[in-house]
Amino acid sequence: MQYWLMKSEPSEASIDDALAAPGAVLPWIGVRNYQARNFMRDQMAVGDGVLFYHSSCPQPGIAGLAEVASSAYPDASQFEPQSPYYDSKATQEQPRWMLVDVRALHKTRLLSLAELRAHPDLSQMLLLQRGSRLSITPVSAAEWRIIRALLQ
DNA sequence: GCCAACGTTGGC
DNA sequence: GCCAACGTTGGC
């Protein structure tokens, strides 16, 4: 059992959008970073805990809880020429981009980036490291516990 | 809109 | 393999 933080721009897919989806499940399309892809492909398992983070928005922060709901499979958007996520170098035989399904569990209060930064025991979170832009980062069990408590 | 930081591309 | 140029991320 591992824990993750996954960023989504709420203008693209918010926690409300995820909860409104069939089964509250979203295929996590559009990841085009190898490190983030590798986390999904190689390390995620069904049932892993996910912090649903809103990025590139007026109030960045953790907005909900979710879980990994599938193992990795090819991201279909890489094959769609009209998609912003199209990748001309990807083929059905050799897909380049993988994703997992994410099931939203419930909204939380907005645990802001500023509050995360202010917490001394969270200073090692990958999210908070200087220059960190990864859209998917592992969260330690200790960080997960602290954040769950902050969300109570 | 600005800009720091990072990742990718492609010429050499 | 190097590295400059470029594109993207994402907070502010």
C-alpha cells in the first residue's frame, strides 16, 4: 500500500468533476512526463491512497481523497490526432503513455499549499521541494498520516 | 503576465 | 555525449 499526490487543474478535472463521473472514476489522461508515467506504470497498485490536488488555480491545495482504481494501461489520447495530448511517435503496438483510473472518494476542506508549506513535519514532501513540478509524487506513510489528521 | 525551474529536442 | 534553445509547469 502506497500513497500518492496527484495534481489536476480544476478547470480540466476537479474533485467535483471526478465525483460526478460514472463510479466516481476518472482515467488520469494527459500525463506526458516519464517520471510520472513510470510511477503509474511501475509502482501504483489498486487501492493505493491518493491526495487529489488542485493546481494552476486561485486556491492550489489538496481538495479531496481518492484511490487508485486500476493498474496501468495505454492512454488512448496519445493516439488521437485532434487531442491536445496526441503523440505522433506513439503507436498502438508501442504506446508511450500509460495511465491508471482514479476513484474519487470524497471532497475535503481545501488544505492549501501555504498550509502544507507551513507545517514543519511536511517540509520533505516532494510537492514542496524547490522547483518540483512533477504532477504525480509519492507521499510517505508519515506524511499521509499527518495530512489525514489535518483534514479531519 | 511574469518568471524560476525543469524537461525535451536536436545540431554538432 | 554536450549543450543551447525552446517549451512547459505552476505559483504568485
